Amino acid sequence: MKTIKPTNSETSTFQNNAIQPRLILQAIAFTLILSFSAGHLSPKNKGMTNQSLQANPQLSTAIGHIVLQHASEHTRVPSSKLDLVDVQPHTWSDNCLELAEAEASCQQIPVSGWQVAVAKGQHRWIYRTDASGSVVKLESSNVDSSK
């Protein structure tokens, strides 16, 4: 008896369809692994020390990185040389984080966020941020800006 093999692509289509769910599951698994491991990157890569992360584990690494980047741009000091030395959750009374500028229009709505102290040696800068890190403002500094 002779075996008849189909000449069309029905068999290969069936095999491809059977493989696709497995590939989709693999893609999802790899995506989850990458997303979880991204939060556990070496803190030195982000300019944060282990001590900084232990100071307040509730501050996300992403917001810490955003504040350090902002501080780095403001101070012209590489973020790897800056440390987060104090982090406090705070609710600001307006969307300007209570740091309104002359021409700013601030809405009086409570905004959850963080007060973050950044330091390099004896120099210290205090930043305010909203909960997502999309708004970051310098509150104060013990550094003379004329230097």
C-alpha cells in the first residue's frame, strides 16, 4: 500500500498553528522574567547605593532614578556620584507640589508624592516629586549656586 502525502500546505499549517501557542507562552514568560529582573538591576547602574535603597524600600527604583537624573542635570554631577540619603512620603496641597512659580497656575488638589534628599559629600539637595515621578522640583539646597 502506498502512502499518499498531501502536496498542499495543510500539514505545515497545522504544525505552525500547534507551535504558535507554545511560542506565545514562551514570549510571555520571557517578558515577565525581563520585567521582574529590570527592577532588580544593580543599584550602582542607576547611581543609587544599597544604603539608599534600604533607607525607604517603598520608593520605586524608577522614581529614585528619575530624581537622581534630575539632580545630575541640575548639579552637573554624574548620577553615579549622587546618593539618595532620605526619602519621605508626602502629600502636597497642590499640583505645583507647594512650589509655585510666579506665572504658574496651581490647582488646590492633594497630590501624593515624595520628598527626596540627594547628596554628594556635604552637599545636599531636597527634591519634591509626585507619586509617578512625572513632576520633580528642587525644594532647597545647601549649595551656593554662585560657585
